[in-house]
Amino acid sequence: MIVLAEAPSRRRVPVQVAGLGMAAVLGLAATVIGRQVPVLGAPVVAVAAGVLLSPLVRRRSDLLQPGVAWAKGTVLQLSVVLLGAQLSLGEVLSVGAGSLPVMLGTLGVCLLLAWLAGRWLGVSGDLRTLIGVGTGICGASAIAATTPALRAKSNDVAYAISTIFLFNVVAVLVFPPLGHALGLSAHAFGLFAGTAVNDTSSVVAAAGAYGGDAVRYAVVVKLARTLMIIPIVLALTAVTRRREGLAETSRTRLAASLVPWFLVAFLAVAALNTGGLIPGAVRAELGQMALLFIAIALAAVGLSTDVAALRRAGGRPLLLGLILWAAVSVTSLGLQHLLAR
């Protein structure tokens, strides 16, 4: 009797497509909504929609989970690579040199306070790191870049994104009248918005109240902050390796293992853009694609979220976000005042 060998798993492709397709649909819808309501933004809509549908993924994990896992892993990393097309290293470095003391000061205060206040509040290590990096660097993009380095849980990522979003909205509403009350120039307000507001859309929305000069300067400062992702990801990757007890074979192999492939690709794409090798139209398309990939990946994060675990986390992470947001805002204004004297 001849037994026909079973064809290679035909089921794997549909399984991958099912979960990825679900995340893609949510990501596309979130992107459309985010364009209509910039203050809300696609990342928050994507996470929220994913969380609402997460019970479905838990019930049909065999069908949906493989594709969802691929979306929140590989698609997330690809989004970081595409963000490099928005960076002109020359322009960023020229503006960054002048704003570097404020950027480093706000980042240092934020990360230190995230560790101290996070421990005091009893917030878990990965969650306080994500909130700290998101607040101190560039919101959802920084969280997306550091998630693979930390191997962070979906629950922590979802909570961090939600926290960052809340204080982005507050910043857009509060910062312009605060800047006018303090008599900040367009340049000073651009530096304030670029260092104390997280996502780019919120930076543009906040700085728009001060006109084109404030917006242009704020966006370049914000892009300079994005470069801070590189040392942070390297440091977090090293810490994660040590925490997990991974073997260290040689100095060369260890150094190579600490550099995630997507970070190298991010720098390569940024270098191509700096050299003028990426046409403006292509750069714009890559920027839109990066935002779409982030939305898809964060929808997958939402789909993987354990809602019960979020409830158990309580309001302490939100309080941590408030403390960090206020500290970054005060530090940015304070350093500008001290440096101007």
C-alpha cells in the first residue's frame, strides 16, 4: 500500500496571512483616522482597535497568533528602518549642535526619573523603561524601536503608547498658551516643542501656533532627538542580553550581537537620504509607509494585549507618565533660560 506523503504544510501561509491581514486592516483604518484627526494619531487608534479585538485573537490563537506575532516583530522593525528616510544627518547635526544641551538634559532627567519614580511607584521595569524612552525621545517611534531590544510584552507596549498619547494631547493644548504667557520667541518655542512633545504630528500641531519658523525648527530638533534611539537601543540590548544570561563568545561577536539589524539599516537609509540619493517624492512615500507599518505593528500589539493584565496594572504607570512629562517640560524651559543667560 502506497501512502502519499502529505504536502508541505499548506496551512502555514493562510495562518500567517490571517493574523497579518487582520493587523493590516486595522492599521490601514487607523492611518486614515489619524490623518483626519492628527491630534489623536494612527498609533493610538491602532492600539485601541487591537485591544478591543484582542479577545478574538485569544479565542482563535491557532489561526491568528502567528501572523500577529510577525506583524508586531518584523513589521515593527521595518517601520524603524523606513524612518531613516526622514533624516538628513547634516541638517540634524547642525541644528542638534545648538540644541544638544537641552536634548541631553531632558533625556537624562527623564530616564533617571523613570527609573527612580518608576521603582517608587512599583511600575515594572520594562513598562517604566518604555514610558521613559517614549517621553524622553520620540513617543511611539522610540517605543517601537526599543520594544525588540527589551523583548517587551504587548501589555506594556500598549499601556506605554496610551500614556504617551494622553500627554501629547495635553501638550498640544497647553504648550502654545504657555509659550505666549512666557514670551517665548518662535525659535525658543520650537526648541521647547521639539524637546518636550513626543510624536512628530503633535510637535507640528503644538508649534503651528507660533508659525512656520517655530514648526521648521521644532521638527528638526525632533528629528535630532530621534537619533538618540541609537545609543538607547544599544544599551537596552546589552542589558537584555545580560539579564537573559546569553553566552558571550568573543568581543567581536558580542559587539556585533549588540547591534540590531534594523538599527544598522536605519542608519544606512538615513545616510542615503543625507547623500541626496533618495528623491523627495520617494522620501515622502517612505515616510507614509513607515507610519503605516507602525500602525500595523501597533495594531498587532493591541491584538496581543491581555486586557485583564492592563486592569491589574492600575493607574501607577499613568502617574509615572505625568511625572516624566512635567519633568521634561520644566527641564526644557529651565535649561533654555540658564543657557540664554
